Amino acid sequence: MSKLINFTIDGKAVTAKKGETILTVARREGIYIPTMCYISKTTPCASCRMCVVEAAGVDGLVLSCNTPPTNGIAITTNSDVLEQERTNIMKLYDVNHPLECGVCDKSGECDLQNKTLEFDVAQQNFSAKDQHRQIENWGLINYDPALCILCEKCVHVCNEVIGDDAIDLQFGGYKSKVIPKNSDTLDCTFCGECIAVCPVGALVSSDFKYTANAWELTRIPATCAHCSGGCSLEYETRHTGISSKDDTIYRVKNNFEFTSLCGAGRFGFDFDNKASKDAVAFANAVEALKNAKAIRFSSMITNEEVLILQRLKEKLGIKLYNEDARKFGSFMDAYASISGKKHYSATLEAVKQADGIIVIGSMIATDNPAVRYAITTAAKHNGAKIIYAHPIEDVLMQNTITQFLKYEVGTEEGVMALLAKYLLENVELSYEEKAFFDDLDDGYLSAETNIGEEEFTLMMKSLTRTKNRVLVVGNDLIAHKEAQNIAKLAAVIEKYTDISVLVVPRDVNTLGVSLTCKLDYDDNSLLNVVGYNDKGSFVISSVGEADLAAPALNQQEGTFVSIDNRVVPTNSALAFGGYELLDLAKVFGIGKKDTIDFTKELPVENGFKAVEFDLLENFLAPLGEDIRGYLLDVVEVAMDGSLDELDSLPEFNGTIIYNVNPVLQFNAYTNITKQLERETTLRGSAQFGAAARVSDGDKVEISFADKTFIRTFKQDKSLKGTIALNPTFDLDESINSYRFQKSKIMRVNHE
Amino acid sequence: MSNIEQFKNRNVSEEYFLVDIEDYPTDGWGKFKRVVKRTFQGELFVGLWVVLREMIKFDIHTVQYPKEKMPIGPRYRAVHEMKRLWESGTERCIGCGLCEKICISDCIRMETKIDENSRKEVSEYSINLGRCIFCGYCAEVCPELAITHGGRYENASEQRAHFVMYEDMLTPIDMLKAGQQQEFEGFGAITPHEDERVKKTPLAY
């Protein structure tokens, strides 16, 4: 077709697809064009002008980063004129750049240094009156304007990929600098992407600043162990110092050219568990396992260890409890019974490429930042329409979303049914499914969900011209009482339309756990339960108080299943001195030499491949393709499910709390890290305060289901409505129930 | 003419001769005769005379170590010294970590952090002299001429740790003020006539 553009670069015949620029084609073909400000994951900043090329028949020089090629044009990337132009740019970049490379945190990993040497700028030919530029401390981030070269990478990433839009360039000629946008100090989610993309040492982690040189640090490729995003990262370790030669993690880096990392991944790395071999505790653990009726474990676990637990279950005839993964598993089973495939269809890459995204049942910015960044990328780069359905407006998503569908708490099933009905309007359905939608009582559902017909019409209107659509399904739907039916509704949408579905697993390896072992229903009735990173009568844990210490996820090697249905490997950054689950397995005769020897035995019937751990790659290809681990095979299952008729929708009145974590906090592991902020207050609007009769700063007792705890109430101006946000990361047990809870809020008198 | 051939000549026997060595005595009587001969030949007194003669001359060259020490060359590589800046008296070390990196016996270790003025500060610095081979790489690589080798070669103490204290290596401030900090010429050092060589930066403003 005519969509391909044929042209030449330096005499080499190349082909560009629609939307590609000269630079992207050149990079794909391995032709070098120097750049200073270009970053693949954003739109071109076009601030450095280093990427200039000559085009035959065109006067002047052309910026290759933002110019698409035309048919038959001849591009020259190297000539004396271009060399002169680029050298002059480098000379200007070097004007008054502080000569403190010896102490700079880039310690040689510096784009400016590389290019200065490349273009052989040995002296300063231009001059400008230098001025005092104050180093600014923005909390986790340090900004040194003297080192800043104003490439704008940070601004573009913050705006286009992260969506915080928290920094901006203050234009003022030679006085220009990066400033917090509309604020005196930096007010953002502290993802630290600006640090990652900074080509010089201007933006640096405050904690890391001046503590180590790049060449001293050992890079350990791993996978982030905080949420299900499965982001690739590198732990950088070095000896602690003069007092100890044990390794510690100094910082976390990522392949910022193509991927992003949230602040929890970047700054929350010190959650390792220090322990030594305690033979008595180990013997007790063996004894406890022998007497146990069940093992309860969290989803903060590798697939291999889950397989060990599964083998223990078979060997000892006990039960396995993990409510989070069990709920996810049954959601996916119901989903598969309609769609015919065991796994959902969308990936984060699909979200990035999408031009229409519907998010339902998730406070996505805090539940899974990776999904948020993908949504932001889609919105900013493809102009994607974002429909965000949730009972609470999320201030973090405000700039990104096109339409907010506010529904009543508990009515997710009704919302999903209406959503499906509208999305499937002109689609040929099977008889039963058609009957289901015909029987829906639209009026009742609209009234109960509080979403009017006009809102859906508006949604359909904005989605009309979209081609790549994704439905993002959050935890509120998975943990819902009617989760099965909701799953089936989502599956119907996927089955009959081109919309692909992304289900957001709650924890790091919720998805992997649900695929690797057979879980039992946990009714909390058994007493003899061994807890593995969860509560029980005998607790083996890598965090908090435990009867036997276990390694944390940055001290283990193994695999996770990420949100992309991709099996990704992780490696141990730090050594662990104590016993691990494998040692216990060995006592029961089901151990192997290493935990990773279980990798090739992961259940093939659920899509795993029989691949050795050591054959799994853990990096991105030069052009950004994700080649980490492997994608789960497609598993076909019987399509024997059918939609159930809707019961009356539940009503939630009174003071409702929503169990959701604040930014950068996910679980007990992020809670013990040094750098991450711990916001443990109950946050609610003034309206909530009035309804619950509490005011800002009050100590309140919150009770829901059978749980009671004390928190401070904080009035948050960004919130509306009568739902307060209750963090769960600092609770000693995981909350697996539906996240909205009717609760009793009582003011506790100050002692 | 000296060509290569003369060095290739391995036949050196003409210039060598055999010394006259008596056969070793094989029996007891022969050994007894040799002892008597050597004892009364008087060679013993030759040695005694040499000592006596030098004693009477009173021309003694022996260095009375440790009371007296020989001056050593400025490039002698003994225990390290950390220098201060002449002008301000602050430490020259900027904490770049190059000495730590280049050290082939891996005996240098330092800890750095950001100080209250947002500058890099060396909070801990240690050299394990038990491992140090005094190769001088650290001094050579130092971009600030902050670490050098000093002349303190006496490595005897009750504790090895006595030699790795940063404070001991650092020039005492009173010595600096008295102008007694030993300075080295060479790469990175202040070269003679530096003032005349400085050119004014061509600033347009």
C-alpha cells in the first residue's frame, strides 16, 4: 500500500511506516544521528537541534526527530556543515557548565560528557556572564540548575507519560530553569522519572546524592515487587561502607528510554529482610507445618515458591489459602467460560496504543501506576478518549480523563451490564445473550447506578471513531460479591467487539498464584494455619514480626506473572542469611537444589512454558521491544458459561470508607522503606467529616466487618462526597474483601 | 666498532682462569693441619687491625638510626598524606572515588555524602596499610593532588589501625599555616610561574 514511504538515508534505501520520523527510521536501521533531548517514549522535545540532517532539495537543515520523510527524498546524516552545526551546539551547551565532573552523580554516565568528547570541544569559545544558581531540594528529588542543560526531557516525561504535569520550564534566556508548575515546591506523585531521564546530573535522588559512583555499583536486573505492573528495573548494589562490606541497594534504575517506573519502585527498594539461620525457629516451623491444616499466604511471592506450597499441599494433604488470588482466579474462570480463553487479551502495550480506554472499578493511579502511565501515554500521544467509571473522582487522573462516570458504591454489576449493553448495541449476539440484554431493566439500573442514559450516549459518541479500545477492569469488580457475573459481562464485551480487556491483579503475583496452585476457600475457621507472609498460628514472614524469617522479594530469584500475562524473571539483589521455603520443602522431601529449579515445572496447562529459569532474558531489546521472560501461551477453555440475571443492586448508605492506598504505598513492604512517605490518615472530604461528625485532626475509631482500628482523620480538599479513603498498607493483615465498606466511625477522646 | 657479534660471542674461556684451590682434606689428620695453618697464619689480625684503624681515625659514617635519620627523596612512597588547600585550609579531597577505584590491592575505601552546603563531603576515608603495596597509583590518579605519599616509612605500632586514620594523614592545620605542607611538582600541581601563565578569559559581557 502507499502507506510505506521509500527514501534513502546516506544512500541506503529504507522504508518508513506512517507516523515514523527520519530519526526513528535511522535508529531502526542502525544509522547514527546524535541527539541530546530525544527520548523515545515522548513526543520530540526538539530543543537540542543536534539531530539536524540534510535533505536533498530542501533549503537549510531539517530536524530529523520530528520530521516525517517524504517519498524518494535523499537524507544525509553526516557532512562538514552538519558537523560544524552540531559542534557549535555542543560548544553552546558547554558554556559555563560547572567543571565538577569529578563529584557529579552522573560519574561518567553523562550524555553531555559523551557528546562533548565526541565533538572534541576542548575549550570555551563563547561566553556568558555566569550567575549564582541555587540548588533546590524538592523532597525526594534534588535539582541543580547550574548543571541543567534545559533539554526538557523531564518536562515531557512528566506531562506525557506520567501525567502529573508537575514541572515546567521557566523561560528567561540564560536564566531559564526547570520549576515546579504552579507551585513553590514540587507537588507530585514522586515517580522520579525526571531523575531517570535527566542526561546530566541536574535532577538527582536526594537519598543517593553524592553517596556512590556509577562504576562502583553492581547492576542486578530484576522485576519490581510492589504491584502487578511487573516493571523491569535494576537494583544497584555496593558495599555498605567502611563499617560493613555487606551489600546494600543504593538506587534503582530503569530503562527510561522505553519504560517508566513509579516512585515505589524507584525509591522503595530497601525492604530486604535481615536474618541469620535460627535452627530452633526452623525446627518449630517444620513442626508447625506437620501439624498444620492449612497454609495461608500472600501474593507477594514468586511462582516457584507457590509451586513449592502446592507440592507441600499435595504431600501433607493440607489446604492453601490466598483469598486475593482465589477471587482473581474465580473471576478469570467466569471470564474464560464466556470468552473461551483462560487469559484476558490486553497488555500495557495495547493500552499505550489505544485510542479509547474505559477504566472501571479501580483507583488506577494508586492501584497500578504502570496502567496509569500507559493510559496517560495513550491520552497524550494518540489523543485517546479515557472513560473513567468509579464512585470517587481521582484528582491524579483529572487531567487525563475525557469523561468521568460516577456510579453508586456497590452497583458495579449494574454499571457493567449497562456498559455492555451500550457497547454491544449493533452487534449480533447469541439468543441467550440477546435475551439477557433485552430483559435488563434500564430504568432501574440507571437509577441505582446513578448513571443516566445521556452519559452513556456521550460516552458512545466519544468512542465512535476509536479503533483500538481497551477495557480496564479493577479490583472493585474482582472482589465484588457478584464478581462472576461481572466477569462474564466483561467477557461478552471482549467476545463480540474489538475491545480487549485488561484485568488489574491486586498484588505483585496475584495472577501467577491463581495460575500456579489450587486454592481453597478461606472461611477463617481453621486454627492450625501456617502463615507465609500472612497471618496464621505460626508465621513465616519476610516483613514484621515472624516466628521464622523469610527472604523478601529482592532477596529471591524466581518469576512473577505480570499484568501483561508475561512470565518475568527477577533476581536477588541482596543475600539472605536465614532459611527459605525451599529448606522447609527439603525436609519434606520435595525440595530441589534451588528454588529456580521449579521454574520449568510450572503448570503447562495454564499457559506456562517448560523453560529453565536461566534461559529467561531480563532486558529490553535496543528498540524497546519487551523480550523479558515469555508470554503465557493462549489456553483455550470450554465456553460453557452464561450470563446470570441481575438481582437487585446493593445499596450502601451512611459513612463509607474505601480501602485504598495513598500514592507510592502498596503493602507492608513499601511501609518499611526509608524514603517513601507514609500517609496513614483517614482522608475524607468536608462533607464526609460532617456526615461522620468528625473534624480535621480528630482521632477516630473505624470499624467495619470484624475489624477495628484507630486513625487520624484528615480533611482533604481534593476529595468530594461521602466516601473516605482508608489506607491498608500499614495494617498487619491484607484486606481481601470488597474495598468499599460501610463502617462505623467514632471519635476517640484525646488522652 | 661494537657490533652485535661481539655480544653474541659465548666463548669467554680465554679471559677466565682457575684460582688455586687446595684439595679438601679427606682424613682427620689433614683437617687438623688445615685448622692449625689457618689459625696461626695471622689473617685474623688483619681484620682486627682494620677495625682498630677506623676506630682511631674517628671518621664514622654510620647513621645513628633511630636517633638520626637519612633524608629521603621527595618521591619516596611511604605512608599517605592528605593535603589541604593553601588558601582556605580546607581539605583538597573532593571525594571523586578514583583512588578507591584504581587501588590494585583494594585497600582504599571511602564514604561520601551531601553536606549542608549541598557539596560532596568525604565522611569516612580509610587506607588499609596492611594491604597497601605503596604502588602510588592513588597519588597518580588523584585529580586534585589531594592524596600523596609522604616520607613516614616507620610502620611500627601496637595497632595497625593507627596508620589508617584520616586525621593523621591530613596535614595539621598549624603545619599548613606555617607553610610546611610538602608540595609536589607534576601533573595537577601548581607549576612554577603559574601567575604569568594565566590568561584572562575572553568574556564578552
